[in-house]
Amino acid sequence: MNDKKAVILLSGGLDSATVVAMAKAEGYSCYSMSFDYGQRHRAELQAAERVARQLGVVEHKMIGLNLNGIGGSALTDSSIAVPESPTEGIPATYVPARNTVFLALALGWAEVLEARDIFIGVNAVDYSGYPDCRPEFVEAFERMANLATRAGVEGQGFSIRAPLQQMSKGEIIQAGMRLGVDYALTVSCYQADDEGRACGKCDSCRLRAAGFAAAGVPDVTRYC
């Protein structure tokens, strides 16, 4: 087996599926990690499993968390409505500390696997204004990772890879199409139903639809 290993955060959405394909194209043995964190759009978990199979990851790990225990987000608290029109500032769908928690667990698994690269599909161009999608956050987490781990202090440092950081949604889709990603397997909607059908109204749906239009390819999303 290839000893060039990567841990990849795989939500089941369009962006993270593309990142898995990119890492695979770079020659990595891919280990994907998803989280059942109390999100209302649980259909993304089945989507993540489908994507992992389609792209041939070595192992797909599902971790259970309870971020709905602290609430504070429309994605984890059913009493907070998912916005269906553009809003200013950080939206209600921001989940407090989500990417920090996810990357910390990915870091732990990477150290166990002796993997040195961790991939995350955050984007600073077509995104919803989340503070933990910014380049500054990714850079800061990488510094922390190399201070907080045995591998880091022993000189086997980690790299936090965010290959989509400066790409538009259309560019991401075009890249994924070239790499053979089947976007029909993915779920991006913040309030997808149990069958994975999208609402077509939330911020994630709007960005996804605009991305397919910009890429000049048919939108394969299943809508309610």
C-alpha cells in the first residue's frame, strides 16, 4: 500500500468530494472522516459513504459527536430556522467551533496513521461567511497542530491542505468533473430530506446551483 497517506474531512457535499478526488490524484492513500454531530441534514452522512466508495478511499470513519448539545446553530437546533434568503454577516447556519473540532479529531487520526497531510474543503471565494473557512484559520490550525502533537515536536510536522481555498464554485465543479467525481452522489443542502433531496432555497443550495451554471454543466442535484 502507498505510504503517502492523507486524512480528508468528508461531509458528503460537493466541495469535500472534490477534495478527496484531488488528494487521490496527487497519489495519496485516502482516509476519509465524517461526523454525525446532530446536524439536521443527516442525509449528508449517507452521501459521504457513497462518495467514499465511489472514490475508493482506504477507510471511511464516522465519528459521533453531540454538537447539538450546545446548539447555537440552525444546523443543530431545530428551533432556529435555516435562512432561505441571503443574510448579512455570519449566518445562522454557522456551527460554533465546528471546523476546529473536526480538524482536531482528524489530526488525532492522522497521528495514529502516521499521515502528515490533512485535507479540508473550506473555501474563501464562494462561501457563506463562516470564520473557520478563512485562510487565517487554516494557517493558525496548522501552527497549533505542530505545537500540540508528538509528531510535530519530533520534527514530523503536519500540513493542513485546503486546495479549494481560492477557487470559485464553478471552478471546483469543473475540477471535480475532470477527476471523475459523481456529483449526483453528493448532498449539500442544509435541510435535505431523508432521501437527500435538496430544498433549493438555502444558501448552500443557491451556491451549488450557481456553481453548476458557472461550470456550464447540468445540475444533477435532486430537489424536493
